[in-house]
Amino acid sequence: MKFRFITMGLVLLGMYSQALAQNKPNVVIIISDDHAYQAISAYGSKYGKTPQIDRIASEGAIFNHAYVNNSICGPARATLLTGKYSHKNGFKDNETSEFDFNQDLFVKQLQQVGYQTAWVGKIHLGEKLQGFNYYDILVGQGTYFNPDFISKQGRKRAEGYVSDIVTEKSINWLDTLDSNKPFCLVIGHKATHRTWMPDPKDFGTYDTVNFTLPATFYDNYQSRQAAALQEMSIDKDMKMGYDLKMFNSLEEMMNDGNFKRMDQDQKNNYIAYYRPIYEQLQQGRLTGKQLAEWKFKRYMIDYLNTAQSMDRNIGKVLDYLDQKSLRQNTIVIYLSDQGFYMGEHGWFDKRWMYEESFRTPMLMRYPPLIKPATKIEAKLVNADIAPTLLELAAIKKPVDIQGKSFVHVLKNTKEEHRKDIYYHYFENGEHAVSPHFGVRDDRYKLIRYYKRIENWELFDLQKDPNELRNVYKDPTYQRVVTKMKQKLIAQIRQFDDDEAETIYQVNIDR
């Protein structure tokens, strides 16, 4: 009799746990690579047409002040998983860091309450994943054509275009799930990462667009020493062959690593599209500003053409959720790993605390909580996503998570979330961007550079939204400098960034 009672108790406990699991929301996070908010039509892009991403905005919320704590690929994903800033999760940069999957991750917390979890596509955090029941990830940065994937079964090449493959693998995994249990799927797109190689079916989409140069394209970097030293200029640093596919010969083109992976049909499509452009360029004999502006236009065309396939595939995922009646109980978040330059300051790439790379696009759909066409102005950072998802899943936030849930903002969009945003970029390598940290409030931004350059920058974002005039040494801003330094050291100590505090204490104003 005693055994029967124990057995019945275990059965009831299992039924209770299953019932709890069924009530928890599903989660789909779609994270792109280097997708600029300036290229998304929901954010008012002049050129980029992203109808599927826009669906998330029209059916949910758009975040107009979402930021990252470290504007570079791997560290952004590490923060997404851990809810911790780079100096705490250990993945500070792409060149020297190794991610420790033994640490707590929000997906591990979800697993403990019955979630089925997966990551498909680009993760860029190594190959020894934990916290996922299933994974099928791109090797390193991945390639646009015929990419290699690593799963629990080993390494295998997939034939086709990367955005299509990642989406197909994601949907195939969703088809295998136990419908009585919630799921969390992270879809990691390679697009729109350099070298911007479109699906051939999207060739020509933006070719006839008359792109206007950004107002800061010919920035002279006066008063900004670090910016003057960078190596991410469209004019000087964007490569004609590697980046823009303007190879001097077919042999040179086919010897490029991206083209070596292509099958003959893929190669023929690229030859047919790009060689006439190359021939026309040769006839034009462009130099100086004419060539710089031609490069800008070709960059914009390739970038936006590449985004087309990703947007189309995001639509496939949204359609799947709707068709399977999963929309009502599924949180969908779209974001990029960071922002990106679309010619502002004459640049491509990211890394800086300037707005174009510091700020990321982010949209979210969850019908029980978010009304259609909601606009959220509260400031938040990517570290806040993990604790938000845990709260929505009724899971207590672990003590080491540094982000804070913005569920209260979803319930009342007028509420404030963060007064100040802290940033720290650590990498001292590619593109010659000096490491730096800083703080932003509603009006001002203070940045401290170190290693390559030792100096301060202060911007009045109200008067100078393009961040062209460093007013750190302007006598009329000295009270602001004092106030912002107080805010910066408070943020450094709040997030326990010992390296930044040591640098902060060094007086370089003498």
C-alpha cells in the first residue's frame, strides 16, 4: 500500500511538472550578424526593405534604444547567453578569448524546468556547447555557400545558401519536438557579415537605387584621435576583390576562398553578375572621390541584397509558428549582434561606442503581453534579454546575472529601464580600433580610450547627434565632464569591471 501511495505521488508530481511546463512560453531568438538598424525599413531605412522583420514590429514591439555592451560578434552572443558583461562571462574579444560553457546560461535554467533547447547556425563561441539538447552550428564565421556545420554527430557540409540552410535546419528541429514541452530555439544567421555575398536570386534587387552619401561620409575626424587611426574606411580599406568581388581575372576570383566552396552553377551565377560590373568599372577609370563613392554604392547593393535572403527566411519561421498555432504562446525576438556602419563616418564594420555600432536593432513579438505596433523608448542592453526570458518563464534570476529584466517595460511602455548605459570594447586588433569604455545617458556620452590611444571624448548628443565634435576640453562643458565621470565610475563599480577602474584612475589630463 505504501508503495502504491509513493508511486501515485510521483505520477501526480510528474503531471504537475508537465502542466507547469505547458504553461511556459516558447522562445525563438533570431540573431543576425552586423545587421544595421539603418538598413531595416521598420526603423525608417531609406533603402532597405525588410517586410518580414517589419512583421515583428507591426505585430509586436520595436525597441528604439537597444544597445550592446561590446560591439563585436562573439562577445555579443556570450552576453546573450549569460546575461553578463564581457569581463564577467570571460569572452572579451574574438581574437584571444575562449568561451566557458561550464558557466551558467539562461538556456541551462530553461532546461531545468523542462524546456527543449537548440542553437542552429552561427554562434562563434567554439564547438563544445552546453545547455542545448540539439545544436547544428556553423564552423567559426561560417560561409555563405555550401557551409560546414558541427552537430553532436560531427562535422558535415550542407549544400546551398547559408540563410536557407539555417532556416531549414531550424524548422526541421521544431518538427521533432514534444508538443507537451516548451522550447527555446536560437537561430544564428551569418548574414549580413562581411563579405556580403547575396543569394543569386537576389542579384539586381538594389542595383538601380540612387544611394545618397551619409552626411558624415567625408568625416575628417577632427578632435577624435582614435577615429583618425582606424582601418575600416570604405575608401581606403574596403578591398576591391575580397569585399566587392572586383577581381582582376576569373582565375583570381576562383582562387578566393569564398568561391572555392561554390559548385559550378553558383560560380556561373556570380561570374555572370559581377564580371560585367568589373568591365564597366575598368572602362570608367574612376579615381579619388568618384571611386570612393562607387565603392560605397557597391557596398550598399551587396549588403542589402544579402539581407534579402535573411529577411525572406525570417518570414518562413514566422509563417511556421503561425501555421502550427504557436504564435500566441511564443516569444519571438529579432536582433543583431550589434549595429554596423553604412557609410557613416566613411566606414563599414562596428566596434565603436558611437551610435551606429553601439545601438542594435531589436524587435519582439509576444501577443499575451505586447500590443501590436508598440514602440519602446526605454534604454536597455543585450545583457537584459536573458533575465527577461527567465522572468517570463517564471524562473528566479541567478545572482551572477548582471542584466535586469525589462518585463515591466513590456507591461508599461512609459516606464524607464536604465538611466545610463555602460560599454567596454576590449579587442586591440583588426581595423585598428583602440579599446575603450564609456557611459551614455539621455544627452551625453563619455568615452575613455586606452592602449593605442590614451584620451577622452565627450559628446553632446542633443547638439551633435552625429558625434563629430569632441567637447571634452571645452571649458563650457567641464561640469558635464565631472558629472559624466561620476556616472562612469559608478557604472564601472556596479558591473565590477576592475580593468576599467584601474585605467580610469590613471590621470591623463595633465
